[in-house]
Amino acid sequence: MPRSKSGKVKSLAAMTMLDAQLAKTAYIAGDTFSMGDISVGAMAYRFRRLMPESKLENLERWFAGIEQRPAFNEHVAAIPFV
């Protein structure tokens, strides 16, 4: 399997596990926003940009809330995606 395809498969597997967790809780570590949401939010941003076809319902719900936060827009979304 080519390296890039393997990376996509592994990334999708990790985000699918995250989606399953987010089916149980509003945020990464429970029902309140925490430091875990900050670091995973940056990874999810990149994942969504690289694999827009991957629609994971709970991840999308969680991410919609994360991207509404001013700090996310200032420190993650404002950085050029290259």
C-alpha cells in the first residue's frame, strides 16, 4: 500500500475512534470543554481539510462548536493551510 494511502487509512481509523467517543460525550473528555479539545481540534482541522469526503457525524457536530470559538479562529483556522 502506498504511504499516502496508508496515512489516510490510519487517520480515518483514528478519527472514527474519536467520532465514537463523541457519540457518548459532548467534548473529548466529557461534557465540558477541556485542554483535550484544543489539541485534538487542531488535528481535526487538518484531517477535515485533507479528507473532506470523510463525514463523521459526531466529529462534525463537535467541530462545528470548536470552530465557533474565537481562539480557534485566531490560532488554528487563520494559519495558512500548506
